[in-house]
Amino acid sequence: MRVIVLAVLATLALAGCSFGTQSTGTPALPKVLAAQGAVPADWGRGPPVPTQVDDSDIGTVFADRADIVGASDTMFESWSEVDETTVAVHFVTGTPECYGAHASVEETDSTVTVTLQTGALPEAANRMCILVAVFGSLDVHLSSPLGDRQVVSG
């Protein structure tokens, strides 16, 4: 009798692990929370607009490094106004001993689009790096005062 019960349980377990086919629609996209109380964003509609925060808790400060290796686009979660021509973008990356960040800016009359890239530092290419997430901040200089323009991630 135990053998039959175990066989039935094993069959049910395997059936629960099997892959089915979806008959309608597209799979649900993951929800992403932006920093400091932003509502979930639907990635099917585009990236979330970063939230403006005060600059009291900005995380680890990174210097802009155009020489990062293996650069990839990175969404920033929030930003703060440092002064009228500087904003700080806040993001998650690796430790500053091994990883760096670089930002480029496109400005219009209504928006400031910051494209953030993160990657490895060239001097860290031949050393061991730990995989620890760090909340970082990078100052981005603007050509004209921010004013009431919207800051978006590019």
C-alpha cells in the first residue's frame, strides 16, 4: 500500500512541475518598484519615471568613469537636485572598488534624459571582486538650470 501512495504522490509532484502551454495572451511581465513609494510600473508600457528624493541618503558616491569595461545600460531608481545645474542619480551596482558608472545627458525644454551605464573598472580586470549590491549615486552636470524639467532615465 505504501508503494501505491508514494507512486501517486510522486506522480502529482511531477505533474505540478511540468510545463504547460499558454493558450491565450502573453505572459505577465514582472512588476518593478521604483524608490521611495513609487507605484509598480508595467514594463510593457515602458520604463518607470524615476522619483525625486531629498539628498540626505544618497548611498555610495561614484565618480563618472567613461572607461568602464563591459558597460551596460542601468535604470536609476531616483534622483535628487544637488544644485540648479547638477542632479544626482541613484542606482544599484557593485562595489566601487570593482565597478564604475558613466552618464550621458540629453536636454530639452521639458525633460532631462540621463542614460546611465555601469560596468567593471579597467584596473579591476585581473582581481577578484565580490558580488555585493551597493546603492550608489552619481552627479550629472547639466548645461542649463534644471528648473521645472522632468528627469527621466534614458
